[in-house]
Amino acid sequence: MDSDSNYLLEIKLVVNIKKVRKDVRCWCFDKTVDSDTTNLKDLVDDITDQYPPGYLEVAHVQYYDADLKTFPVVNTDQELMSCFRNIVQVKR
């Protein structure tokens, strides 16, 4: 594995506001991802296998874009790769 293509992602799982406990808003964990071998489906499958969604809940992937100051939704593998490119630009 190339160290330049490995990323340590800080993942926050946010649940339905109506069903969440008052003392816990989200679950946070770190995951190392190799951008050369990971696609969007595999990433989502790995996370949902570890933390299964509830009834009628759907997993969405978003990341923080510092330039736009928003959380764009990632829907394709190309958008996931652009997410990794943005991470590289922020690191420099």
C-alpha cells in the first residue's frame, strides 16, 4: 500500500433526530481507507456492516468542503475520488 493513497477518515454516524438519545447525538470512529482500492459501495458496505442502519434508514456519505463551507453528498466513485483530492489539498 502506498502511504500517499491512505487516508485516516474521521467518521460520524448521525441518526434520526426523532429517535436519538438526548445524551448521544452521533457515533464517531476512525477508519483507514486506501483510495487506490476503495470504491463508494465498498466503503458504505464496510461501515453499514459494522454499524447496521435501522429500519427505513439509508446511509449517505458526506464530507466537509472547506472552500464551499458545506457538506456535499458523495453519490459516485468519481465524487469520492474528488473528496480524496480535496483532502490532499487541505493537507498541503
